[in-house]
Amino acid sequence: MTVIAGIPRIERLLRSAAGLDFDKNDLRRHEQFVNRKIHDLLQRGCAIAKANGRDVLLPHDVPITGGLQRCIHEFRALDEDIELRPILDQLAKLPPLELEFSDVLAANLADLAGGLTIALARSFKIVAPGIKNPDTGDWDRAFALFDLLL
């Protein structure tokens, strides 16, 4: 299944998570956001693995906050109905980093992408409570917020 074919499912996840409506430009920004944050988290994970004397990146090396972990769990529950995991597997690209990824970590990237999607959707509602369709400024603020915290 292609990412394009999965657009209605991504839109459904965003509506379920925070009542948001996204257009095609938003979905492009969403993909950019997910891949950028996954890269940032995996890059930190590499530093942690190296500090612990390992040359393989394991799931517990990736610095997942409590809030992001709750979003991942919520994504897993929502995904039983939406079946978005195959699309997010395509969306969550493995960035080239210094260390190899464990198979378990690679298999969990779709869950991480889903958790980041829910966290992103919720952040829009926190920053702009009445928002229905984020504009460029909303996206810029969301990116800045996540760059600060993740």
C-alpha cells in the first residue's frame, strides 16, 4: 500500500486524535515532521548506545518521554481500527546513522511515527485550542516546539 493510498487513513488518525482536518500540504509537512523527529531521536539513541559501549542501536537507547510513550500506546489502540501501520512503515524512513539498528527497533518505527503523529496533533490543540486546519504559522510553531523538546 502506498502512502498516497493511505492519505484517508492518516486523515482519520488526525481526526481521531485531535479533531483536525489536514490538506495535502499538511500531509507533506506531517511526513517531514515525522522523519525529522525520528532522525533526531535515533541520533540521540546512537549517542546513548555508544556511551554504553554498543555498536547496535536498541529500542531502549531511544529517548522516549513519558508523554510520547502514552501517545505510542494510544496509536497502537487506534491503529487496530485504522490499520495505518503499513503506511507509517513506508513513511518512517530509516535515516543513515553511525550505528546499525536492531531488528526490534526497525520494526517499531511505525509505532514511533504514529505516536509522534498523535503528539503533533495534540500540540496543535494546545497551542491553538480552536484550530481545525493548521496553517503555515501553526506548523512553524509546532516544529519549533518539538525541536525544543525532542
